[in-house]
Amino acid sequence: MTNGEFRLAYVPGVTPGKWAGVWAERVRDVPLRLMQTPAADIVPLLREGGVDAAFVRLPVDREALHVIPLYLETTVVVVPKDHAVAAVEEVELADLADEDVFEPLDEVLPWDGSRPGQPAFTRPESTADAIGLVASGAGVLLLPQSLARLHHRKDLTYRTVTDAPQSQIGLAWLEAVTTDLMEELIGIVRGRTPNSSRGRNPQQQPAARKKPPRQRSTPKRRHQKRRRT
């Protein structure tokens, strides 16, 4: 943390707005600064102390890092709207065997074996460049659904690829710097309530005032006149 703020980096495709909103409610005295950072640069930035924590795409080099895996992303194939794939709801890798598939230099999918289809005529420098080439009809592109949404174009669409490898998002921070604010962020990301947070002590709500018991009024005795005998 520096200059009274907590710096949180995130790779393109991650939408941290929900967590940022919870942070603003719970940690009112320390602003959360969000910094979108390319996937290739985010871990070096974290190691250099440029940010306090980061949402990263796994796998990453975990040396001297704490990493909490969070969720898997659906993998999709991006195609022109008039492509044959657009006529179905989902496909398998085998359905792309005859397609020219782009492999951008900032590829984020963990391909352990051979990639589907045929290698396209070039390797674009970025996912954004690859999207432009797909729009020209030069090939197709596989990527996480969050990135397909980020690079949405009206002339393109995407379909789920059921058996493709998936990108996973995780929360990373330096092992040597696990502060109360970091614990607070972990609690927010994991959905803990303020009372179960391991971070800073949540502000105690003032105890509800008990209403004083209602006092029953004692009925006044009526003075009866004594009869004269």
C-alpha cells in the first residue's frame, strides 16, 4: 500500500467492480485503486512492488507468491456471424479441424497438447489484432469468454468449445506482505461476511437501545364518602 491506497491489478477480462464495491463499503478509509495490466506484465509488476495484489491468469510462477485459485472461465471460439459455427450452440475441438486458427503472442489458454485446426498464416501480436483478422474472414480464434466479451464486435459472434482447455483466474500477492488489508481483500473475494473477516476488526454496530419497560399506572383510589349512621 502506498499514498494511503491499496493497489489491485487485474488482467484483461476480469471485472473487479463487484469486489471493489464491497471494499468501498467495508474499508472506507483506504481507497482501492484498480489497474488493468497485460497478463504478461502483471506478475513482474507484483514482484517489483508496483501493486499490492493482482488477479492473474493461472498458471503463473508462484515463487515467493501466495496464489488462491478462484474460478475457471468458459472457452469459446470467435467467428464471423455468417460462419457455419454460428448456426450451433456449442462445438468440440474436432469440429474445428479444418479451420485456420490464430495463435496470438499473448495467448492465455493452457494448451498442453496440439492445438486444434490448422495454424493460421500469421501469429498476431495481440488478441485485439487476432480479433481484427477473424473479422476479415482469415481464420478463427479460441479464447476465454471474458476476453471475447471484452473485444466484442457487431460482425462477430462466439460459441462455447466444450472440450477445450480453460483459463483460470487467481488472486496473487507477495508471501512476505500479508497485511490486514490483504486479508480483508481475501475475505471479500471469498464471499466472507464482515463478521467472519480475518482482516481488520469490523466496526461494531452500536447496540440497539432497549426500550424501557412500560410502567403501569396505578389506578387512583376513589374516595368514598362515609355514610352517617
